[in-house]
Amino acid sequence: MRVTEVTTLILTRKNETAELDTVTSSNVDAEVEYDESTKEYIIYTSSSQAQATAVLTPESIGAKVGLFKYDGTQWVAQTNYTDVDANMSVDLGSDIMKNVNNGVYQIRVKAENAESDEEYKAYTLRISTKSGNTGIEQIIIEENKPGHYNSVKHEAVWDGKVPPRDATIKIVPTDKHATITNVVRVKSADSDASIFEPIKQPVENNTNRGTIEFVLKDGVKIAPDYYEYYRITVAPHNGGATQDYILRLQGVDDVSRDRSNNRRSRRYIHRRKQPI
């Protein structure tokens, strides 16, 4: 009796995925963000940290990941391509302050089926210290509504005009990671002015970063030489000292129109050069 030996040949196609799954950091205070507008990963860390760490994880099994830094003429490998999470440590003193490319790295992910190190998908990684910026970029009243007012930058106190009804106020910090923590009515434009009684505080202990928008109930009444003052407190991304600003509001008619062309005219919030 003839016996036939059967051999099974299993062919496995190598994975062609060269995607990056995650970027994390083991720094205690680090925050990792993906910026859609610039298509880059950013690791924010405290300026008190001597180094920033990152763990780069490819999406698929078999893919390899490497980290490269630009030396002014070419991308230089900081880690060899590895099929496990790539760990790297960045010296903040030299790489952020002195590095030619300002703390910017390139992550390269090579698929399992890649035939050379030149076949990869590149991602951008930026290492940045958290900002101490507490500036305000603009304040907008009744955005895209009748009575829309935009900000104009000057010095000291912000001035604005508000209708005598519920009105929206939008505050945009210069640094998108700064936090508008409080907005409270005070008695005058002085930086140390006491809180007005009864208390009117449209924003209290806010923890959400970036732009905020709130409703100022009842707006500001229209009367000669009548103003309301609001203290705005901004906290920086790095947890440093906060900064206070004064918003000086005056009541105006709900809608202002340019009769010559029947189009709504825009008025502007601006900073007075001297507090009032």
C-alpha cells in the first residue's frame, strides 16, 4: 500500500500598515496632544524638568518605529528601528533651547513588509515646555449677532459696549492652553478693586482651557456716565502666577445701523491707555 505524505504550506502576507498608534510620556506633569492643524504630536512638559520622555507605539504587529532629529543638514537617527515600543529621552536644555530644529523630531514607522529603511511613514513630534503666557487675544460681544463687537488691542483696560439685555461675551486667551478662571464684577477699574455687591460672577472657578463664552445676564443698562467693571483672571498653562484684566462695559442700543448703506456697522472693544 502506497502512503502519500501531504505537506501543508501556509503563506502569510507581511503586514503593510505603517501607522503610529500612540505617543505617550512618562514625565509626571507631561501632556501629549495631537494638533490637527499642523499634523504633529506635541509633548508639553514643565520647564523644571531636565528631560522629556516619549514612548512611540506602532499600530500593527511587525511594524518598526524609529526617532530622528534634524542636525541642520539631515535627519539623524536617535533610536534604531525597533519592533517594540520605542523609548527615547530628550534633554530639554540642549534640544529645545539650542537645537537647530527647535525641539522638532521625526517619527518614522516602517511596515513589516518594507524592504528598506527608506520605506516609511513620517510623523512630526515636537517637545515644548508649558507656556507662562497669560495674555488675552480678543474679547467679542454678541458674536455674529445684531450688536456684534470685536476687540482692538491697546493698553490697560478693555472697553466694550453691551446692549441692556442678555448678551454673550467671548474671551480668547493668547495661549490656547491658558485658562480664564474667573470673571467677576468689581467696583472700579483699579486692579485691586473690591467685588461689587450683590455679587455678579458669570465665570467662577472655570477649569476648561482656551476660549470661553458666557452670557452676561441683563447686559448693561443705558445711562449717562454709567459703566460696569469686570475683573478677568487668566491662569497660564505652566501653573505659574495668574494675571488680572479689567473689562469696562457701557450700555448701548441693541443694534447700530449705517443708514447710508443700510448695513450693520461694527463697533469695537478696545483697551484704554489709562485705567479709569
